[in-house]
Amino acid sequence: MNRFGLQLRQCGCGQIVDHAAGQVRLAPERDSAAGLAWRTGDGDYRHIGAAPPGAQTIPPTIEDGYLLLIGDGARAGIG
């Protein structure tokens, strides 16, 4: 995986998905404590980042893992 032409990490797709395990959840309201969040087509908010205690997490996608791995760079691109 690279960012701006710099090698950040060498890993497979499964490892990227695994990186996001336990850090993805859906909720009807936006959680300002989430690292990133967006409204889905179903109207829920998809949150990625550290889940609060007791939160119901969902299986991550490769995109979730990638956004977590690139970190602050992902947040900087969201307006």
C-alpha cells in the first residue's frame, strides 16, 4: 500500500480488511467521536474508528481498512 508514492505497508487484501475488524458500525445518528462517518443509501451512518464500549460492530470492507490505514489523510480529504 502506498500513499503519495511512499510505501506505507506491504500487505494483502485480507490483512487490510482484518485491520478494520471491530471498528465498523452502523447507527441512525452521526457519532462525532468516530474517526470517519458517512450516510449510507439506507439512511444510517457508517462509522469507522474505535467503537465505543458495547457498540454493535459489523464486518468491515477493504475500503474501511484502507481508510483506517491512511488515517488523517482520509479525514483531510473530506469536506
